[in-house]
Amino acid sequence: MAWVLSPDQGDGPSLGDNPLFGSIHVPSPGSVAGLNPAWSPSSSAHPCTRGPPSSAVGLRRLGDAVPAQAPFSARAGPGMAPTPDATQGLVPTAHADPLPPEPHPEVADFARVLLEVMQGGVDAGEALTLYAGICEERARQLTELAGSQLARARKRGALLRAASDLAGEAATWRLLWHLHGVAEPDFPAGTGGGFVPGAGQAKTARQRAADLVALDPELNRAARAVAWLEGLAAAALDGEGPPAVGSGDGVWRETRRRIESGRLGITSVDASQTVTELDPDAPTRQAGRRLDPDNAADEERLNRALWRLVRAGRVAEAAALARGAGCPWRAAALSGGGPRGPLPLGPPAFDDLEAEGPELESVERAARQALAAEVEDGARRGAWRGACGALASAASAAVVDGDAAAGSPRPGLPAAAAAAAGPAAARYEAATFGALSANLPAVLPACASWEDGLWAGLRCWLDAAVDFQLGGAAEDAGAGAGVDAALRALGLAGPGGAATDFEAGEWPPAQLRDSLAPSFGEAVARAAERASACAVGKDGDDEDGSEVAVTLCAPGRPGPPPPAAAAARFREVQLALILDRVGPLVVHQLRGWVLAAGEARAGAPADPGLLRFAAHLALALWALGVVGLDAADSGAAFAQTHDVLHRLLQFYVAYLIDAGHGALVPAYACHLRAGLRRLTLAVFWDGLTRPGAEAVAACRSAYLAADAAFSRWQGRGDVAAGEAAAAALALVARARRSTAGGPGARADALRWLAFDRALRHDLVAQALAVARELALGGGAGARAGAALFGAVLPAALGAPLEDWVEGLRDEAAREAEDETMDTEVLEESTSNIAQRQLNELAMWSAYFELDALFEEWQAAYLDVRGAGTRVDNEGEDVDAGGGVPPAVCRGLVEQGLPLLGALTLFLRDGCLDVLVDSAGDEGAASGVPAPGEAAVVLAPGGVAPAGAFPAFPGGEAGVRRAGELLLAGLHGKLPGLAWAAGPAPEGMPGMLSVAVEVEGSEGGGSRGAAALLGLALKGGLVRGMDALTVVNIEAPEAFVGALCHSTCLPRLALRAAALREALCFLGHAGEEGREVVTLAAFHHPEAFSAAEAAELLAFERGAAVLEMQQRERRMQAL
């Protein structure tokens, strides 16, 4: 069965025309291997029995088809067990058995955060940090668990990959917070502190740089991305504890002893290999000489620690570490651009604002000194930058010299950077000072990860771009001379200029100006390319186990990356967010990954982590305003992005349903657009619709939970008042327009209208509509009708149907007498329910009860008759054929006589006349296709699989042949009626749809057309066509009432006549039931076909013959 959501169902453009998803093909129950309790009705004995869950089926229901997948079964944690009510989550068990841990506990954690946001406890920005914390904690747990699986390599690898995925997701949430979680423009560079006391309105270089970052959108976005990368590095440092650098590790004591020993001639080590001086520049100046191995190891450890602190944006901590290690010169060099660097970002940029007391005085004193130095000598910033660049280049040159002899250039880097990948201490020193001078080639060799490489590119671009806008040499008079002086003082300038990669005489240098990317987007692209190279290890393999090719949201990108390269997936998301390319990210990347998840994981559920991330990303993009909700922003790309975001959220709701997290569904459904929300809830509730008191309680809980959630969210988005009620009505309408589950499914669906008093009008109207369809649905429909009025509605209402109807009558009478009730309230009151509707409801309850009682009695009777036994009035055997005890026959008579009396009374009172006496033109039934048009969906009669409607054989061609045959019999019978027939609409495959214009016709209008169609239903109109049953009917009430009357009256009369003959066969010879023929055939002859009239008379004749035979036998016995 294929079902396409159409515009009249309130979901905007038809999804059948959606270029993203195509048609929504909903499989029939028989076409799905693993039936889903939430999505697919079962074909078992009871129409509402469901099979095991399958998220694949849910995805088929909600979007593009994906390969069939095995069910995903969520497990409860220790001491917890699932309750029968899927909406209640988990409850403690009486005896806590050790069970495996919940495989995805972050599902509930994310939902709790979402609920806090919806309740106003936290804002969207805070939610992002909470999401990140959840992922980080879960990644830590999985990593610890992997440590205990050393002997199980496969499981350990899976745990580490899952931890890596969660770490990548956490980093993405933190990036989103840095980009959009803080709206203030002074984030992340701050203000550079307040104005210097006594200096008027003069600003320091850092303050002017902060102003630029705050005012320039491109620089601000770059700064936010850099702050994010520095925050990740800072978090990693915090997790490792303090650096392993001791006090005095920067003092070369062992080298000094070696130098002194060499001077005394008491050392065996070649003195030519050791430096002869101990000043900091000696190793650089004395090429080819080195420190003592212990000091070299200390130097490497110290430089690596300094590099990592600078990489984390903690310049002040790096200076303090250098000072504590005995390297005050290095601390002074790091602090030359300011105590926290020339452009601190994130927390370091706001540390000065939190200073108090003596610390505040120290901050103000440093600001005064910096401002005075800049005023007196504008070259300070440029000189320091140039000196750092020269130091970085000199250190890089030392690395090249060291590695050239070793012959170990690092693969995957540019030639200059590869040559620089030599001794670790020099590499880290070069990277440290290169990061402070935008000397990117000096930084890259020390980058060990993708994040390091991306940070290097963006930080260097940002610093250089800010310095360019600050004016460089144009504003800082004497900057060139200052740079020259600084380089000469360091011994790094030759006779013709600097012996480095930088040109002396200006800052920023010309070659940096030439190499700088012209835009932020280009800078990100270049940085991403270099970052991919930085993530390649010395053996040429990616650190994650596969080559990473960064694709910046290419529309044609294939499905998700392999599990070993899952980190690349989050890197693509991060790059797209940095570049503000959200539309392509959503439309191409996320959608492709989710829909391809089934292909990549054949036989397994779609990746729950991916579904969760995509859904919450959609919610975050809406909440933060990244993807606006303003209709003024509408356009093709806008609509496409929103459509995919809603679909991604809907896929996650499908997963929650399949995984047994029904209690979480309302919170997420609030954010779906109206059409998808109501469809999703209808499908979810349909899965809960099962027989039994516990199932009814579960349905009631689910409805009340959804109603409460929608009420809290009312007025936001398109959530209106009565949203849960609208979803319940959509569920009933969907059940009536589908053959899935058979007649029992549409009967069971009505329970959802009984949980809300505000729906009592709709419950009455829909119950009548369903009752009429079931009454025209043959034996299966009658059995479903009996279940509807005898079990479904009483259980849902919590009271017998008769009592509920009488309560409505009394309430309507009281409200009708209340003159104080205004018009609007009166229209919504119980008194607005027509008495005729309540009378018809009571009639149908009695009708289906009588029909069910007859079926029950008939089954017992057929057993007796099959035994070939007949008894006389006194219960003595007359024709002993099967040895059935006479007491059984007497019992059947005693049970049958009251039933015959009830049937006769029902006919005598004309109960069915309520269908034709006042139906008139009171209005059309729900969902009439067009004014004056009656549309009826028909199925062949006969026996069908339990819980299903029979279908015409031969597929669509067979349906068309049946339509042609039926039209041949209908045409010309009544003038003025235009009949049409064809295959039924989507959702009812193998069914025949017949339509006719009934108002204004010349041949009797609705009742004439109904009588003619009723004759066709009974198989008495077209030769060669057997009886038909009604699946769905949408027509004016006059037509429906007349059709039901012409079908149900003969059915009931024939049952009464058959019961009378059977009682006579069992030996009863009384007057009961003799008036049936008169009450039915003579009072309403138009309702009977020729065959029905003949059968009615045959029953009465048989009863009369049996009575006469009994009288003759009794007379002979005398």
C-alpha cells in the first residue's frame, strides 16, 4: 500500500512532489518481514495484535525507504524493567536482577535537557553545554570500559570508536555554543579591559584589537572558531592534570657540569659536541652543538608543555610555567604582547574583568605600562611580533639541520614544514613563537591532530588580519626601526636584513601579507587542507584508522563515512558550521548520512547516536535562530532546509517509538510541524492500540501526556489549542481511510476520542460513521461493531455505553434549560449533540449486540444440527441421529427464545427507522469529497484473513474489471444518476471506489441511489458479481442512512426468521416470531432484494412445516 500525505492533511506541499524525499511509500502489513508495534498492524487473529519493533519500518513510514533492519531492543538498567505502558518508561522491579547497562543512556539525558529548555529552566545556549557534558561523560565511561577489555580486541575497538564519536559530537556542541550560544559582540575577545586611569580615552593595542573583533563579523566568526579550538585544548589539559615540569627544569645544570669538566680535561665526552656557553641562544647560535641529554629531555618536555598551553590560549600560564622552571627570559618573551597574549580569546579575555583588590591594581598597572610603552615607542607590538617570528624561523632552521642528517622528513606536510619536523624541543619552540607571530610554517610541524592544524591556520590568519587592520607600520611610527633593533639585539639580523623568513623593516612582513587568505572562507578551506595533513601519522595512516578527505559540504557527497573515520563526519559538520553553510549541511550531509545508515549497517538498526545528534541539531538550529522560522525568509532553499530538519526530527521520534521510549515522544513531537506531528502521533498511538484493560490504560496515559506537553507548548510554533485532540482525530480518520488492520483497527481507534471530554461531540459523530461502515462490512464488520460497543468504548469511557449516553442526555437537558449560557459556550456544550445522534448510537449498540448474540447462538445450534438430532416439545428424542443429550437442545431453546423476542421487538419498534426518518439533509458526514457526492469504497464479500479486508483478485486490473461490471449494472437503472468507478485511493489497495452525484437527481435522490447500491452490495444487481462489503463511505447522511437501512433491516429480519425455524427444528412450537415477515417485508418491501424476500419466506415456510409436523406427531401419539 502506498500512502502519500496530501495538502488537505495540513502538512504544506504534497510530499509526493518533494524533490528531497519523493513519495512516502507505506508498506502493507504483509510486505514487511518484521512488523512494528508502532507502525504496522499485524495480520494475526486479533486485528490489533502487533509484532516486534523495527526502526526500519518506522523510517519507511516517515520518509525514504531504507533496507530492512533487525529490531532494536532497548534494555533497562540494573533493577529496572519495562512497564506494560510504553509511555511510563521504567519502574523499579521487586527483585533487582543484574542486567546489562542501558546501551544509550544519553537518550534520556538529552530528553531531560530538552524538557528543561521547554520549561524555561535553561536557555538554548546552556542546553548546548549540557549536551556536550553528557557526551563527554559518556565518552569517558566508554573509554574506561574499553580499558577493561584488553583481551577482547573487537569489543574494545567498538567501545573506543563509540567514545570517539561521542567526543566528536561533544566538540560539535561546544562549537555551536561558541558560534551562536553567546550573542554579545564582545565575545570572545572581550573589551581589553577598561580605559587606563588618567589616560583619557586612549586605548591599548589589545583594546583596539578587541574592538575590531567585536565590530567586524568576519573577524568575530574567526575568533569564535579559534576560541572553540583553544577551549577544546584547554579541556584536554585540565583532564590531564598539571604539566610534568619541575622547578628548575629549565636550568641546564648537567650541561654546566659537562662544560666545567671539559675545561678541566676530566671528561670522556667529546667537548666539540657540547655547547660552550649557557645563555638561552647558545644552542641556536652554536649550530652542531647540543645540550646534555638530560637537559635536552627537560628542554623538550618544557617546550612541549609551553606549546600546549599556548595552543590552549593560556599564555599567562605558559609564562608562569617558564618562570617556575627557571626560564624568566622565556616568560618575558611569551608576555611581550601582553600578560595574556596580544589577542586573548574566551575565558582568558575576560580574566581581567574578574580581578579584584591587589590583582585589579596589578592589572591596571600593567595596562598603564603597556599604554605608555605604545605611546612612547609604537614599535613595541611590531617589534615583539617580529622577534617572535625570527625566533620561530631560527628554531625551524635548527630543526631542518637536525632532521636532514637523520633523513626523516615528516610526510604529508609542505616541503618547508616537512623539513622542519626534526628535534622535538626545537619543533615545539618554533611552534610556540610561530603561533605568536602568525608564522604558520613554523607551527604546523608541532600539530598532532586535525584540531591542531585547523587552529594553527585560523589563529595565524586571525592575528595577521587584526594586525593588518590595526594599521601595522602606518600607525606605529618607527615600527620598522624597532623591528630591526629587536632583531639585531637578538643576533638574528644580518648585514642586509633579517637572516629569517621575515623581512626586516615592517610588520606584518610583506610575505605574510602575500600569503594571507583573502577571506575567512578561503582561510578555513586552506586550514582544513593543512589540518588533514596534520592528522596523518608518520606511517602515512590517519590517526583514526583511515585517510580523511575533508569535503566542505559538497552536494554530491555519498553516504556516511566508515565507522573508523566517523570523526570525519563531525569534522564536516564543524567546518560547515564555521563557514555558516547550514543549508548544504542539512540538505546533503545529514540527510544522506541518516538515509544511508541502513545500507552501511545492513541488518542492524540505524545508528541511534546519529539520529539523536541530527534531531537535536535541528532543535538547536531553530532555537538559536540559525535557521529562522520567519515566513518572510521563505524560498526554495529555506523550505528545503526546514523540510529536511523536520524529517530528521521525525526519524528520531520513530527511533524513540521503536526503542520503547514512548514517554519521550510528546516533547519532541511538539517541535514537528502540524502535519508531521499529527501523522507521527497517529502512527505511534496506533501501535499502542491493543485489546485489554492494561492497553487502554496505556493509551489513556499516552494521550494525557501528549495533551499536557502540547498545552505547555501552546502558542509556540504551530502548536494550537487542542493539539492532542487533533492528533486523535487524525488517527481515527487515518484508520477509516486504510485497510490495514481490517474493521477491528478502525473500531479500536475510536478509543482515543474517549479520553478527552472536549471530544465528546467528535466521539459521537465518528462512532456513528464507523458504526455505519461496520454495519455494511459483512460478518467481519458486524463482529468489529460488537467489539466497539461492547468492549472498546466502555473500557475507554470507564462506564457502560448506555450509562454514558444517558449521562449525555441528562447533561444536554440541563444545558438546554440554562439561559445564562452564551452562544459560543452553547455551541460547544453537550446539548449541541442532536438527540437523533444519541438515539442512533443507542440503536447501533443494540443492533450489534443482537447480531453478536445470534452468531454465538448459531454456532451452538449448528453443532446440534450437525449431529442430526431433533426433539419434540417435551424434549424427548424424535429422530435420534447423533446422540445429543436432550438437555442441550432444551438449553438452546431457552437461550434462543429471549433472543428471538428481542429481535422481534427491535423490528416491531422500528429501531432502524432512525436511519431514514430524520436523516434528511442535516449535513454531510465527515470528509465528504464534494457537495452532493457519495463515494463508497467496496471490497468483495467472502472470507478474508483475520483482521483484514478481502481484495479483488488480479490487482489493479481485477479492480477495473469489477468496476466495469458494476457500472454496467448501475447505469440506466435510475435516470439522472451519473456513476463512476475505479481503484480506491491510496491506503486501500485492491479495493473498488464507486461515486455518484445524489442531490438533484431525477430518480429518487439519495434514497434511490442508496437502494440501487444496496442491491449491488447484496449481489442482486449484476449477474456474475457476488455480494460486496463496504470499506469506507463518505456521503450525505441521507444516502448513508438509506444504504444502512436497506442492508441492515433484511439482515436482522432474516436472522430472526432463521432463529424461529431453528427453534422449531429443536422442538419448540410457539407463536414467537410469526410477525417477523409482516414487520419487515410488508412494512419495508423496498429494503429487500428478490433473493432476500424469497429467503425470508422460505424460513417462515420451513418453520410452519416443522410446526405442522410436530402437531401431526403429537396427534398420532394420542
